[in-house]
Amino acid sequence: MIIGRIMAMLERSEAGNPVLPPTSLFGEQWLLRLVVDWFDRHGGDHYPMSPRVGARWFSESWLPSAFLPRYRGDTLGESRTHADAVIGHFKIGDPGSSGLALAPDARQLVLLEAKLFNRLSAGIKNAPYFDQAARSVACLAEVLRRSGREPSGMEDLSFLILAPRSRIDDGVFARDTAIEAIRGKVRRRVEEYGGERDAWLADWFEPTLDRVDVRSMAWEDVIETIAFHDPEAGHLIDAFYGRCLHFNRPRQRSAYPGPRAGANRPWSDRRLEALTIADQPRRLEPVAN
């Protein structure tokens, strides 16, 4: 009964007679869930978001940090990091209901971040420079450390950002996700601990950074890949993507969060329109099993 009523309320958003903000349904989180769910159910070719044998996926988990508070009022400490979705060999519920712990024999750990018009989040209160890209890769290293799983033993170790192609092509994420930029920010964070985290940096973070695949992927390419294998699902997800763009785009161009550097040029009306897979589709390439 309750699930049915929830579905009925969500359906009113789709029907154009909403009882809650349309973005409660048409947003990055549900778009990501639909996409990952499809790859979870699709056999055959292995793509960056395809769970390996025995793997699972989970939305909105919490990842441990190597910089959790050491004591009450720790001026360097930070909280756990929220993950839009994670794919791999892990369990959920350590601690609480959404904490993630990697399996000791894990072979896959893929961290997914979903974006529409926003950039990656900025730094934290105690370290304003320690942005989302640096925190995410640092959390991957800490997840591996806690399970005792060496990065070299992982077949898939990734931090993937899904965003509109126009945002990726304009370099919105490029500077923050550059490997050397991530290395510099994490090293600076470690230096603030006066040697307490040096071993973690050398033994876990650096090997993780050497192994991890950090990249941005266009929603359009992902949806085109789905449509290639499953035209009906591709059409439905593409339509959902269009609604997400429509309801989430900034009302004013001045509010549009552009790239951090070198891209203050004006945006055409076309780029603010809902993009579909018909716009220069490019399928993803399968990866080796």
C-alpha cells in the first residue's frame, strides 16, 4: 500500500501534475540508478559500469576517510564521503545502514559521481582546497586499506564522473581530475598531519593513484551504448535524461556554474536545451573482462 502510494506520487511528476518538486524524480540520482541498473542486468560486453561476477551496486553509500576526526573538536578532521553510487565487491552496513566495506578478495571498486549542470563540489571546512576529486580518490585508497586489498590486485578501480557532453567538452572537470592535481591536494592534506599520515600516503594512496582510472563520461554516450543493445530501454532513459536537463538547468545564465578556468564564453541557447542521443552519439567501448 505505502509503496503504491509513493509510486503514484512520483507518477504525478511524470504526468505534469506534481505534488512534490519534479527534481525529486528527474535528477542525477535517479538517472544514475536507471543507467547502472541497466548495466547490472545486461550481460555480454563488459563496460566501465558493468558489475563483474559476484559484484553489486549501491546508491548513496558512505565511504570511510583517512582523515576522520582523531578526537572531539579535531580541527583537521572530516566526515565520511557520500558516494552517488558504487559498483564492486563490498558489503553495506559497516557502520550504520549505508557504510561501505570492501570484500578482502574484491576485484572491482568503481565510484560514480553524477552531474547535470553542477561542478564537482569544492573543499571542506577544515581544508578548503581538498575538493571532491581529491577526496574521492583518497577514499578509494582508504577503502582498500581497511580491507587489506592491494590496489595492484584490483581489476577495476575507477572514479567515473557522468555529465552532459557539453560540460565535459568545455573542460568543467578537467583541471580538478588531473592526476597530478589530485596528488598535490592529497599530499598537502597529509602534510598538515605532521607525519601521522605519511605511511598511508606512501603505502596506500600513491599505489591507488597509480592504478585508478579517473575520467569523465558523457551521459549521451552511455545512453547511446544502452540503445545499441536495447533500443527500447535506450529510448526511455534518453527521454528521462531530457526531463532531467529540463527541470535542473539554471533559470538564468548568470547562475550557470561554468568551468573553473578559461571558459567564460557565452553559452548558446542550444546548449541549454535538452540533449538527446541523436546529438553526435558515441558509444562506449567495452573493456577487457
